Amino acid sequence: MSFIKQLMRRYFKTFTFFYSYLGNRIFLVLFFSLLVGVLDGFGLTMFIPLLEMIDTNSVSSEDNLGLIKYISNFFKYLNIPFNLSTIMIFIVVFFALKGLFKYLEGYCRVIFQQFFMRRIRIDNAEALSLLGYQNFCKIDSGRIQNTFSSEISRVNMAFFNFFLAAQSIIFLLVYIGLALVTNAQFALLVAVGGLVTNVFFRFLYRRTKLASRIYTQEAESFEGLLIQKVNNFKYLKATGYIREYTNKVKDRIFALEKVQRRLGLLDIGMQATREPLIILVVVIVMVVQVKYFSEPIASIILSLLFFYRALTYVMALQKQWNSFLSVSGSLENMISFIEELKQGEEIYGTRKFVRFRDKLSLNSVRFSYDERQVIRNVDLNIYKNETIAFVGESGSGKTTLMNILVGLLRPTGGVISIEDIDYEKLDISTFQHRIGYITQEPVIFSDTVFNNVTFWDERTDKNFERFEDVLRKAAIYDFIQDQPLKENALLGTNGINLSGGQKQRLSIARELYKEVDFLMMDEATSALDSETERVIQNHIESLKGLYTIIIIAHRLSTVRNADRIVLVRNGEIDEIGDFETLMMKSKVFKRMVELQEF
């Protein structure tokens, strides 16, 4: 069984990928395609007796009757008169059934295609949310953007063309099967004709697949540049770099255009040469049938009908397969991207976190990045509702320590526990739901004030009361009330309509609305002017004793009233104490204070 699975993965990787999302639904589509092909073939087969009736010069021996003897015996078995009327009725019935199953096949394909696209979008969104923070940082943002937007559409095209190609294969096999029963020589000619044309088209297939892979790479590069242009627009505009950066974006646009042109020309070449090749094969078949096998006209017409029908699907197969190959690079990228997300998935424990009641402990905690030790043997207890601050020079490990505390990074050594529950056993997402996290660059969504603070919570009377309460706690209530649309005011991209202080107050309000146990602030006020920083700091201090507050501070004035200050040097805890204690005990801390003229 494992050998068969390996063969499937190796030679039917695309089919296996689609099957992983559709399951047995995939066979229902193929079954309806088979029925359509069989009914179409039998419908055409019913023309045999018509042709025999029309061709008065045809020889009615067993050798020339072909399928007619089976049809004749079938009619006799059912005790149905073998005449023009019954033959015409059967033709109509077969093609009517073909139309019905063609509709069912198309209906299933459309429904299942939408199901597939929905599943792949949802699974990708879920997989990205489960991705560990360290692994997320290693993935290029352009690849994420391109895979979630442009690549999804191209994968949809791959799905569509793959199943059309599979349908063409089924039809082709049906006609070859009928041809084998009708005329073995005809079947041989079909096979030879198909092989001859595929020799030429294989060259185009290879070129198309290569171009598709290049297109995916160029699209990812373009998306990455575009994202960075939007994110850094203010800097690029202010420094005059906007034109140079735009030229880089243009270069990628020209590169994309070049690859798209190549794909288009390959497709045009396929379409332009396909019909002449088929006509050439048809002419050869006619000559062979008449000159060398002396077939009667009815047999020749029927052979040409089957032959052209079969080669029509050879032609369709070549076109659909080439269309599939033109987007196969996107499918390969999607498969590898999904695998990458799954491999980088964060592993959660099973213990649920409810509320913080006692202490959070770090015991001999270490963290290394690319074999470089960033945090060394940190021992620390953080108690409920205390305010604790991490200070130190840039690169001392403060932010890394904060990222470990919030569960973004897993320590490479030591143990972290909260309420005596090891982080490794904890469902870290339940713990993170109790964390308010505020950074130097506050997160503002392009939406209303209400949705930014409540994170799109339902607008009930109770929730609106909570919303106004946290606005007051964050000292931004009066500002919101002064807006023409009040809580419905739109904030723009990244809060472009707000000052730095207003952004910070809104982000604080959001975390308080969340009903948290911890407020973790990573340089939350360092980008603000002194006056705004002082105002926000006063409001943060008003929350002291209500939450467990953990602060990373560059400006030491903001942590003077902290219960404890932890001085971090070279990834280790150098000293712990309140402000006055550290001023007396630590020369390093005292020098830092003096340098800031505090």
C-alpha cells in the first residue's frame, strides 16, 4: 500500500493534491464525464445503420458490418423493429441523456471548484494563523501576499483546466474503445496520429511550464516591492526616493510583461498549429482507408467521424494541458507554500489558561538565534498586578525577553511557567487572549473608531458602555466626542488621520476593552514627544495595581514609579530593584540615568 501511495505522490502529485481537498467528490466529476463520453459515442454509433441504409452500394457482409451486428442483435433482443424510426428515436434519446449528464458533470465541477477554492483559502488563512512567529519572520512578505491573492486565482485556473484535460482523456479513451470494436485499423491510426502530434507539443509543454515557474517568481518579487512601497510611502516621499523605488517596481512590471508575453505566444503557437496538424492526419487517414483498405463510403464516413471526434479531444487535451501548464508554477508554489506553513506550525499544549492569579516564573531561560545566544540563564518571578520594567542598552535582549513572555518565541532552554503550568503544556493562545500588547508602532486598522477599539465586537448597549469606559481610561474620550462622526469616524490607512499620541491611546483602549490580565508595552511611548509621553505615562500609571504591567523602556523617566526595574545586559539580568535602589546599587543604571539628563 505504501508503494502505491509513493507512486501516486510521484506521478499523480497534482491529482493527489486536488483529492486531498475534494475527497471522493473528484470521482463523481470523472464518472459523469465518462457517462457523457459513452453516451456521445453510442449516439454517434447509432448513425452506423443509417449510413448503411443510405449507402446502397455498401457490402453487407459480416466483415463490413462492424458494430452494426451488435446493434442489430441488441434490437432483436429487445424485440424492437430495426428501422429508420427506432434508430432516430434512439439517437435522440442518447443525445438527450448526454445533455443531461453533461449538465450534471458541469454542475458538479462548478460546485466542487467553489468548494475547493473555499477550502484552500480557509486552510491557508488557518495555517498562517497557526504559523510560529519565528517561522513567519523567515517568509518573504511578497510571497505571502502573492500566494494569497494572485496565486489563488491561477490555482483556480489550474483546477479548471486539469479537470477539463481529464475529461478530454476520458472522451478520447471512449472513442478509441469504440474504434477498437468498430475498426482496429482506425484505432491504430488514432493512436499514431496522437503520438505524432504530441512529439511536437511536448516541446511547447516544457517551455510553458518553465515560463510559468518564472512568472510565479517575478509575481512574488513584484508583490513584495509593492507592499514595501505602501508601508514605507511616507519615508520614500519625504526623502525623494519615491521615483527611484518606483523605477524598481517598473522593472518588475516589465519582467512580468515579458514572461506573460512568452506564455501568450506559446499558447498562440499551440492554437495556430493544432488544426493544420489534425487536418493533415485526417487526409492521411482518408488516403489509407480508400487506397489501401478499400473501405466502403459508409465505413469511411464513420471512421472520419470517429477519427475527427477523437482528434478533437486530442486537440482539446493539448490546449487544456498547455493552459494547465501555464499556471502550474502557481500550483507548485501553492503546494510548497502550504507544506511550508504546515512545517512551521506552532505546537500548542492542551492546558487552558483562565486568569492570572499568582505569578509567572522564568527559570534558567535561554534563547539562541542562528547559534547566537541572545538570552542567558534568566531567573525571574513576575507577580500579579505589579508593574515591572525592563531597561538596558539597545541589543541587550529586552525585546527578545518580552517576545518570550508573550509566547511569540519559545525558549531554547530553561522553563517558563504560569500558575505552575509549564509553557510547553499550555495552550498558549488562551494565555495570549489575556494579554494587552502595545508596541512603539501602534496597530490601527483602516476602519471606524468603534471597530478599532472593540475589534469588530457586536454593537450592543453593554458593549458600547464598555467601549466608552475604556476610551475614558485611555484618555481619548473627549477627542472622539469632538469628531463629527464620533465613534463612527474612519481612521484611514495605519491611522493616518491621527497623531502618534492618539494612536497610542486608541491602542491602549483596545487592549483594555479586551479585558486582560497583562499590559505589555514594548517602547510604547518612545516615539512620542515629551509632553504626549508624559500624559500617556500618567494614564498608564493610573492603571497600576489593576493589571500586571510589563514595560520595556528606553526613556528611564517612564519607569521611575515601577515596582521593580530589571536591568538587562548582554542577555542576562544584571540587577533588580526599584528606581532608587538601582541608582545606589548599579553604576551602569546610574550612568544611563545621567546620560539622559534625568
